[in-house]
Amino acid sequence: MTTPQAMTSIRVLDFSWFGAAPIGTKWLADHGAEVIRVESHERLDALRVLGSGHFRDYTPDLNGSGFFNDFNSSKCGITLNLNHPEAIEIARRLVAISDVVIDSFTRRAMRKWGLYYDDLMQIKPDLIVINASQQGHTGPHADYLGFGYNLQALAGINHLTGYPDGYPLGTSVNYPDFVMPMFIASVIISALLYRKRTGKGQHIDFSQYQAMVSTLGPTVMDAIVNGRVQSRTGGRSATAAPHGIYRCQGDDRWCAIAVFTDEEWQSLGRVAGHPSWAQEPRFQTLLGRLEHLDALDAHVASWTAQHPPKTVMAQLQAAGVAAGVVQHAQDLLENDPQLRHRGHYHRLTHPVTGLTYYMGPAFRLSATPAVLKPAPCLGEHNAYVYGELLGMSQADIERHTRDKIFY
Amino acid sequence: MPAAPHDDNPAHDNDPKAMLSGYRVLDMCDEKGLLCTKLMADLGAEVIVVEPPKGSPARSRSPFYHDQPDREKSLYFWYFHTNKRSVTLNLETPDGQALFKSLVQTADVLVETSIPGELDRLGLDYEHLRALKPDLIMTSITNFGREGPYRHYKASDIIGLSMGGLTYLCGEPDGPPVPPGGEQGYQLAALNGTMSTLIALWHREMTGQGQHIDVSMQAAVANTLETSHQTFDFNREIRTRTGHRRQASAYILPCLDGFIAVLGTSRMGWPRLVEWLRDEGEGDAIADPQFTDDYYRFEHEDVVYQTLCDFFATRTKQAIYTEAQRRRLPLAPVNTPQDLADSPQLQARGFFVEVEHPELGATVRYPGAPYGLSETPWRLRHRAPSLGEDNEAIYVRELGLSRDALSALRAGGIL
């Protein structure tokens, strides 16, 4: 018996690229939606070609990019060269059989191709169209260029990440690319629910900038209402101490610790073996600890440095104190019993990369869990989409391929 | 346009034109779930926050309106509870549990963040609630998941960010890891709560079947690590933090009035960046076309870094942003929260919304919608509810509790 999938009745035509929007449609595809990812050799998704570490043995291969594959699991992949005049009519036929159309270009590209919302709703009036651009399709910066790297700076994440006297570091990943997908998938399904109730489609003018800022509401309101410009704290908290990242035994090994109450502080002292610093009167109250943060952190680190991070975590957790290893990729993939228990990473066999890990959703649905399939090779599903879905003859598909329309 | 003042008539609370109108969501969330239910409330769902009699812990979170620490003036609570309603209920008491069960029977969705096992103890776990409401969707957002060896581990934002692997990727390469700011661990968990709940709602619309959803904050964070797992899987290389010098011409650099994020790594980007410097009479050290080659540029990273440092140090964020974008270069300012509040793009998009707070005689500016919607305009209908503001509307007018019973429950510490 096959597992039921939640989104099987939905078809998404996906003109997006890079991270944010493709991951959004990945989550829909992993839950059963038929997502048709439109690509072209003329305009390759950079994730198929950039970088090296996410290729097996550092050897680039158009179909072997872990970067691309991870974000495009469970999708159908077709090639369609939108710069070829005959391609637009085929794109329009695909629109006619889809429920949702998504792109992540600036407004200029889709307008140029005649594939903007006003054009598309003539084809299918109840269509849901989402433009997942960086800054939205209106306003003075609508056509500004950007990627996740810049968006985390633009949207305030960099300013809030780092040490007070250091650089506004942000993360070493294109962080917003991993926050946007949940916004995008959620608003798509909400529009589908509305369409089901009313029969009406919708144009969603998504702004990655706005969505990212909307995760920082209280911080922005503190500036608006109180004139206070919050800044980076290096992991320290105004209401908990000790609170931060502490060096442990090993090369580049660390543990996060968060002590909120005096009882938790006493528990930490017990776990550390009742050292004299844990008994110091100035550390016995929250206010005292907040007042002497440098000394406090130095003492805690002097204890953690003598133990592996997993020991620190396990002992503190056993004593009721929040603590967690600063885990890296190997920890997560090989040494984390919790993620293993959840089956978080899915191992799938891909024709080029062989057996490899894909990220599964951060949630488990009891009745309709995700079922992942490997990402498509470039144009892998041309025969299915053009032949079966659009009813084109084998001869036509061959001609379009030869003429670099399916390219 | 100012949003309408709060109105406790449920008929008025529902906006039939909104995407999620008609759905009732019960909200028993701490910080891991507040954004989850806010997104649904702002899309038109009727979200009822079920608070303990002393109030949701979020009411004591700073910042406060004009720095007045008062449970009705937390900006933190306000922001995450727009468009929501509030009832109070002590779930430790049999009367409270009975009322909660009546409430569940009127709801489509329950979102909760309790410690695994806590609701079982109260007889309010999914199996019990499903017996009362077979098509219920229950979304449980926890630190590590409802099952598994770490299910009882304590965690706050920093623990989730660290166990999920993002902290390791933040910081300078030769320094300690530093957790990202903005409580992103909580927000990632909450956003996965929204997405999974909506997937389940769609399934219920198609089949009539409800289900239980198990969201893990740790797993939510683990899905932000870009190529980390593939890089380890393919090559056994552990991706680590890159700090403010990510690679040659992807930098965070100081400028005259703050910092700027520079990205000139692409085939198109690098020549445009060099041309800009040349037009300003600078950048001789990187003018050699050999720098267009990634590997050459990486080998001479120090020259690239120093040249760009010198160039941007004398210019302002705004001037850099405007000129870079004119030249089709994807540079961006490192915005502070004040810059966000002042952003001309956010303002032109109508992102900020004035919300009336009648009891303060004031309107307050809130960050608003993540998106523009053509058919169902996003609306901030009303401010966050005061504690138990909707007790009477829900318990008396809707569930038919008598006023005497309401008074008794209040006196007994149950509401």
C-alpha cells in the first residue's frame, strides 16, 4: 500500500531558481504535489554549477550537485528555453494545466516573456501566481538585485549576529533562503484553501525582505516605539546568565548553556563538582550573575574546557539545565541519536550521485508523512510532461529538442 | 490605514474575504509557536490564545511599550498576537479541562508547545482529543520532537540553534561560534508549524481526515545549513564558519556610517565592481583581468580585501547601495533595526501598519505583511488581546456557560 500524500491533487509550475522558492516547492513536492521545475541550458540554475564541495569528489557535474539536488527533491524536471519564441506558447499550455505558478525573478523577466500574472490569468482565471522576488514587485527598489547573502544583511540578521565590538557577521550560509520556503509554501496553501472555498485565484506579490523582517517584529518595534536600537550580544542574554557558547575539550568543540534560574545555577555548580567559584555569593542571584558576566563566563568555561561537549550537555540536562552541543555536519549526520530516531535525513539513490542524504521536513505528519524522491536530472521528465501531460507526439518532442526549444 | 479597534463580537472578528477565514485555531504556544499562529491569524483564521490565569509567559517578555514593564504592554506579546483573541483557563483543574474539551470541539486546529508527556498527564493528548473531535489537526512544536532520546531535553533558542548546527556556521573562522540573533531558532520552529499545519488542513479539506504533527526546533534549524550535509556526505568535509571574509569579494566591510555586504563573485559581478572602482579612480591593484578568474582571485585574496576595504571605508551605506544597484551589483547595507523602520522600500510597500490601542489613546506602528495579496488583502484587524479579553464572548455567549458559573470559575482560579 502506498502512503497517502497530502498535496497530490495540486500541480505547481515552477520557474524559480536558487534557494528560497525552490525549497518552498520542494516541501510541497515532498508531500505529494506535482512540481514541474522548468530549467534551461540557456539559463542554468547556478546551484547546478557553482562551488565544489557539494559535488562527489569535488567533481562538478550538471546533475551531481548536492546543492541543487537537496532543494529539488521529488520534483519533475523539464527543459524549456524561454528565449526561444516557440517556447512561450508551450509554457502557456503548461500554465493551463497547473494550479500554481511560481517564479523568483524580478518583474522584468516574466513581463518580457509575457508570463506575468495579467497574461497568465487570461489563460486560467483561477490560477494562483506567486512572484517570490527579493523586495516585491512594487516600490523604488523592486528591481534591485540580491541573493540570500545580501538579504540577511538587508533584513537585519547580520546586525544582530556577532559580538558587540565585532563585525555584523550574519551566518556563513545564505540564511534567508532557508526561512523563505516556509512562508512561500504556507501562503500558497492558504491561497489554495481560499480558491477551494470561493473559486478565485490570486496574485501573491511576495517580498523576501518583508518576510524576513517579519521574523524580527519585537526588535523593530523596540526601535519604532522606544527608539532603542538592539544590537548583537555574542550570545549573551539580558535575562539569563550564564548564557552562551563555551569551549569544550577537543578541536573546535563547544557547548551552548542557558541558565535561567538560581536553582539551575546551583545545579550547574553541582554538576561541575562544587568548585569554589560556583559558591561565590555574587553568583548566587540572577542580578549578581548578570553584573559579573565576564568572570562568570570565564569560570564556566574553565570547567567545560575539561570535558567533551556531549558530556557537558548530558550532565547538565540530567540536572535540569538547558545545554546543547554546538553540532556540525558530522555530528548531525552520524552522531545524533535524536535526528536518527526521527529519520530526519532521507537517503535516496540518484542516477549520478548514487546514495546520498537529503534533508527531510522538520515535522512529521502522522497520517501523511513526507515521501522523498531524488531530484531530477536536467530535462529528465520531458517525455512525461510534454508527452503524457501535454499530449505531444514523440516526433514533435524530438523536433523541439533538436530546435533547442526543449533545451 | 489604521486597523479597527478591538471588537469582541466574534461575528465581526471573522473576515470572510481573508484566505483562512472560517478556521478556528487554539493557540497554547510559547515562543516556539507564536509566529506560527500569528501568520494564520493575519491570514484570517480565528486564533484563540488559551492562557493560564496568570497570563502567557510572552506577556512578561521585553521590550515593553515606553519601557513600562506591564503584562499588557509587552511589545513582544503585542507583535506576535495581532488579530488573536484571548481566553484564560487553568488546565490543571477538572473544570478547566472540561471547558478546554468543549473548546476543542469547536476548533479545527490546536497548536501547542508543551513538554512531551505534559498533555498526556492532563488527559488532553491527541488520542483523547481526537475522540472528541475526529478531524482535529493538532500541531505539537517541541525542542527536539515528541519522541526519541532527547525528547525531554530542555532548550531555549540558543540550544536549538546550536544542536541544529547553525551556531557552528556563525562567527569568525579563528574565533568561537556565535549564535545568530533574532531568536531564529524559535522562528524556524514556528514557521515549520505553520507550513505543516496548512499541509494537514489541505489534506483534511480533501479527505476529512485530521492528524497529529510533530515539529522539532532542532530539525528546523538543521534545515538551514545549505550544503553542509551534502559536503560531508560526498567528501567528508565539515563546513565551518567563514566570518566577515567569506571568500574573495564576498565580504562584510566597514563603511563610513556602518557596514556593507559586498558580493562581487559572479562572472558579471566582478567586472562591474572593478569598473566602478576604476570610474572613481581607484582599484589599480585589482584591475588586472586575471582577477576575473575565481582561483586567481582566491590566491590573491589579501589584495582584493584591502582594496575593497579602502574603497568602501570612505562612503556611506546609502551611497554605496544606490550606486551599486545602479550598476547592477547585488550589494546591500547591513541594516540596523532603525534602518528597517526607515526603509524607503518597506515604507513604499505599505509594510508598516498603524494599529489602534484605544486604552492607551495611541496608535502604534507595527511591521506588517510578508506579501501583497491581490484578492484577499492582508489586514491587521486588531491589536493583541488583553488577558482573558474574550472569556465572556467565548465561554458565556458561545459555549453557553452561565454568568454565575463564569464568576465561580474566576474566583476559583480556573479562568
